[in-house]
Amino acid sequence: MQIQIREIDHVVIRAAHPAAMTRFYCDVLGCRVEREETQLGLVQLRAGRSLIDLVSMGGPLDREKPGNGGATPTGAGRNMDHLCLRVEPFDGAALKAHLAALGARPGDVVERYGAEGFGPSLYLFDPEGNMVELKGPPNG
């Protein structure tokens, strides 16, 4: 099986100051707020065909455990949660089997929201602990 990457679906950034980050990406770079889930600490910004997700540090979606985003970033700390790659075709069972055969440990295929709407995706980690999401086409 050959994975065919079509484009980056979205990037997730852990934000210590989400309002300032939203202003920067919208006012400076020309993004627009597409979706907000305030109870989750999430702001999704439209960036062309892709999304930039801002996740409030310490909020419900923030991954504070070591290996899952780490502590609040400092000068050398990480603040990106994961990279999402839109893949096509997307056959969850075949992808999981292929990745496992190569020594990766993919997570479950679940429905998640991305740049094109809700659709199947799965998470795995690269060799340095960076989370990667493989995202399929939107439902319907």
C-alpha cells in the first residue's frame, strides 16, 4: 500500500494567549474564525483550504502529559500539538494494518472535524514523538 498525501488538512497550536494568537492570525495573516468551541478552549481559523486550530493551554483539549504535547512551552518548548495530513483514498482498516506492519502504533479510526468537515481519521506518532493525524475525506 502506498499512502497518497493530498495536502495538509490542519495544524494545531497550543496557545498560552489564544485571543492574541487569534488576532495575529486573522488581522496580520488574513485568516478568519470559522468555528469556536469555547467549552473546549478551541478556535478554528480558516487558512485557505486548510485550518489552523488554536487550543488553549490548560483547557480540555490541551495534552499536558509528557509525550502528548508536554508542559507549557518556554523558549525551547513545543507548542504544536499535531500535524494532520489529508490522505486519499482512506481505508481505515487497511491503513492501520499497513502502519502496524511498519512498526507504527496507530490509534483507532474515529470521526473528527477538519478543513472539509467531519470525516474519518487516526493518530500515530513519528519517531521523535510528534503526533500525526491521517485524515480521510469528509462524510457525505
